[in-house]
Amino acid sequence: MKTLKWPVVILYTGLFLVTLTMIVPILNLLALSLTAPENAHKMTGLSLFPKGFSLVNYEILLSNPLIVKSLFNSLLITAAGTLLNLLLTALSAYVLTRKRLIGRRLFMVLLIVIMVFEPGLIPEYLVVKDLGLLDSYFSLILYKAINVYYLFIMMRFFEDVPESILEAARMDGAGHLNIFFRIMLPLSKPALATLGLFYAVFHWNEFFRASIYLTDPGKWPLQLVLRQFVVERDNASLVGVQTLLEYKSVASLDFASLQAGTIIIAIVPLLIMYPFILKFYAKGALEGGVKD
């Protein structure tokens, strides 16, 4: 019979309590969004179950064209931006890890300078304006197409690939593109999954630059709409003027429940994505590779 190790028990207990601080608020928002509007006032900050199950909040939210359109915008920006990020980051990492690259040390110094001294918002805005990207999805998709810190992570990963694998590919007549797409990328699935998750969360949560570069509400991402509803209390836009006119009893609507439903809609796509990404974490980078 195994004896309990108190340091392990304390560690797991601490992790469990920390996890509760993250899960309980989400469950509370979910319960509030599923609560019938007339019972919403009975909910407290620690309520984990709805009081009178109702989907009316989601029916109202998903009937609002602004929310549906913003959700599509967020999915488009996140998917396109993440794919571009991963492609450019992986390509740059492959090039910079080639020992025969001329000026490799200079490039590394420039990357460090870029990482430490980021441009200000005004120069960035002027560049976006001069490129004609204002009020365009590309102003968000192209922003930070390569994160220098993530680039260094990918470079470190590529450097761990045994040179014997690459030499064998070259002897078979493989060029750089074949090596990159057929060897480096398949061996880099854990790194790509990790960085892809980081990039996707960054794009999904972006609202500050969207508020600066996008003036057409039809192009707003969900986070910008969420900010307008939750922070600025724009309830008319949250529910929709037409819904307010058609709803049986406007007074019975609970806007806190509607805002909670909007937050849940904003975080559900990320929660769905996590299980598909996490399965790559435990896999070895060189599983099935050359054995010494």
C-alpha cells in the first residue's frame, strides 16, 4: 500500500483550488445565461445551476445579425491569421536554423532588437493607412504575422531535429521545400499545435486594434461587440432594436443574463478547440525518428 506523500497532496490540492477559481466563474456565467429572465435576480456569484432553465437568452442573441456576423468575422480572422502565422513562423525558423545562411548572426541581432523595441501605435497606424488596410480584415490578419518570441521557440525545436535525417533526405535528392514540408513540419506537430494555440487565442481575443482599424460594424470581431455590450452597456445593440419592439415583455428581459450569454458564446469556440490541440502535447517531437 502506497503511503501518502504530503508535498504531493498539498501540490494537487493547491492546483485544484486554483482550477476552481477559473471554472466557477465560467459555470456561474453559463448558469446565469440559462436562467429564465424572471428568475435571474435570484442568482448569486456562486450559483452554479440555472434557476428555471430557459434558452430565451441565446434565442435573442443568435437572432441578432450583428452577433452572428461578428462571430463569423472572428472565426475568419482567427483561422486565416493563425494559418498565416504558422506558415511564416515555420518558414522563417527553417531558414534561420540553416548554418550556411549568409548573415545569420545579423538577422538574429535584428530579431532581438525588434522583439525588445516594438514600434509605437502611431507609426503602426500610419503604416496600415499607407498600405490601404484601414477597415479591412487584413489589418488584423497581418498584424504580428511573425511573433519573434514564438519564432525563437520554433527555431529551437528545428535545431533539435537530428542532422542525420536531413542528410538522408538530401542524399535522396530532396530540396529545401521537400525537407521543410515532408520532414520538418511532420516532426514539428507538437510545436505547431502549441504555437497555433497561442496565435489563435491572440487573434480571437484581439479587440483593441479592431476598434482602431475597423469602422464598419459589419466587420467587427466578436470581442469588439462583446466589449460594446458588456463594458459600454449598449443594450439596444445587444438585443437588437427589432427584438425589443417584438418581444412580449421588454421589462422581463434581464440584460445581465444576456451579457453572460454573450460571454459564453465568445469563449465556447476556444473551449472546443483546446481538446484537439492538447492531444499533440504529449507526443514526442521525434517519435519514430532515427535511433542512435
